[in-house]
Amino acid sequence: MFRNGMYAALGAALSLPPLTVAVLFAPPRWPVGLRVLGFVSAFAVVTVAMGAPLTVRRVSVRLANGLLGADLPAPVDTRRSRWVNRLRTVVWLVPHMVLGGVVTVVSSLAVFGAVAFPAVWLGGAERMNVFGLSLRIGEGWRGMWALLPAVGCLALAAGSALGGAAVLRPIASVFLGYRPGERLAAAEERMNLLAQRNRLAQELHDSIGHTLTASTIQAAVAVELMGSDPAGARRALNSIEETSRAAMDDLDHVLGMLREEQPSTTPRPALSDLGPLLEGVRGTGAEPAVEVQGDLTQVPATVSREAYRVVQEGLTNALRYGGKAGIRLRITVRDGWLEVELTNPVATGMPDRRGAGGRGVEGIGDRVRLLRGEMHAGVVETDGGGDVGAGRGGACWRLLVRIPLRSVS
């Protein structure tokens, strides 16, 4: 109730500037018709000037939600609806000012009456004038009836504040709420935000997962070399420190973007940044064979960034499930397609990666589908079996991704 009264008082305060200017433009010496025209015109001009700025709409929505108890969404500023919303805000100010003024006047008079009746009785006066009526109060206990109109005045003040809010709330939803076009724009914005969050979550999974896998393997290497090759163990520990620090930077960066809910301005890694990634893999003791065919500069930036994450996740899975030997990476650009093929031997007793509890292969598939590409992942038999190391019957895990360099229908 108190907040509703504050909102009504705010509407009354907003009515003062246009009323003041309107009175100045309706001097008593003018004819009645001209005075009415001047009053209405001046009131309209000042009201339009007050409600036209887009900031006023945003503030009006926040105040209506906070004081009026409305449930209005945050305004969406689209070029198509901008001027329509300016007009809707101006129209909204009129009932806010009118009803706010009425509620404020009624509440003020009611509160005054609630104070005046007991004050006259306690002051010892026998009579009281109310709107030209002379009321006999009485002395002592005979005047206790004055408390009844005081309570009634308080109820009137509360009722006027609640009633004004009940009338203004649906009007606010009409003039400050969304139109159909704004609902669509808000839904698209929400979808874009969710897509951004999902992409950030996938990138965080890829980056942290790769770092943890590489660090685990490097820690095992350091333990093995601690006695026989202290320098090699030290290099492995230094590599763990560097990759962990980079992972912490990625984590801080992504969490910061999620908190701020705004797109990142930091460049994302692309295929041209594979060097540090491969060096990190080699730091685990693995020696991946890398082959690049074609011009990587022909790859669009979006495709290049997603392909980098595909390679990162593929190498992480190879280290985690297949061991450090026999990893082969081939990147080919030809005929309008980018092809990434990653193979590694299947270790004895290795579980199916798609059922190992992670989301790596699924995440790769999501990225590839968004780019209208193709993905094949699974165990395949190799020719001769000897080229892929000590696999299970000459079998290897093969990840093949093909992404068009241009949009395809």
C-alpha cells in the first residue's frame, strides 16, 4: 500500500510541469475557447517532451514493477517499434498523472481528517467545521466517537492507494508492455543469449577437458622420469604449470562473459593457432603426425574457429582413451570443403568414447551440424593393421569431419 501511494505521488509530481506551463498559456484575459485550446496544447506539448526519450520508458517500467507491483518485461529497443513506443509512453503518462493526482489529493485529505478528528477531541473543542458542516464533538468520553471517522479516513486513504494501483496496473501492461513485434524480438534475443551460453559452455568443456587430460598425462610422465631424468620431469612439471595457467585464464574469461551476459571481444583460437595446441600435446610425450593440405587462409573465420575446437576435442579424446602413440591428424582444404581426420590406435579394453560419460563427441557433432557439415566417428579396421600401432586387431578410432567453406542448402 505504501509503495502504491508513493507511485501515485510520483504521478502527481509529474503532472506539475505540464500543468504549470498549461496555466501560463491560458491567462484569464483570453476568451474561454482560446484559454481551453492554449491549456490543452501546452499540456500536450510538455507531456510529449517528457515522455519521448527512450530512457523515460525504461525508468517507467522499472518504477511500475517496483512500486506498482506490475510484471512488465524490460523494454526492447528495435528500430521498427522505437517511435511507436515513444508515443505509447506519452499516452501512459496521462493516466499516471491524472489518477496519481486524484489518489494523492484524496489520500492527503483523508490523512488530514484522520489526524484532525482526534486532535479536536483531545484539544477539548466541542465543535468542528468539516466542509461547511458544524459537527459537535463533545467533551471527555462523549467525544470518543471522533475516533470512528478517523479510522474511516485512514481506510479511505489506503483504499484510494490500492484502488489507484488496481486501475493503473492493467493500463501499464497495455502501454508499457510488449507488442507482438517486441515479443518476437525478445524471444530472438533470448535464443541468441542461450546459444551464446551454450557455445561458451562447450568451449569451456573443450579447453578445460584438454588441459586436464594433458596435465594428467604429463604428471604421469614426470613421476616416471623423476629418478632417471630429473630434467625431463622438471620440463613436464613446467608444462603442467603453463597449461594450467592458460586453463585458468580461459575459465576466468568465460565465467566473466557469463556474468556480464555480453559477447566477448577477445579473439577465439582458430586453425592458425594449432601450433601451441600441438606443442601441449607433445609435452605429454605424444608425437602426433600432422599433415596439412591446401590453403588454410581460404577457410572462413567461423569455420576455422569451430574446426580448432574439433581438433582440440579430438586430440583430448585420443590422449584420454587411446594412449600417446600413433596419433595422426590430417587437415585438408579442397573443392570448397574443409576436412579434418584424426586417427589413433584403439587400446586393448578401451571403452566406447560415446559411452564413457563425456560429451566430447556429442559436442563435436553439435558444432559440425550448426555449420551444415558431416561427422563420422567410430572404430574402423585399418589395412594391414601395422600402421596404427598396437591396436585391437588392426583397429583404430577415426574421427572424420567435413565442413563446407560456404553455406550450402
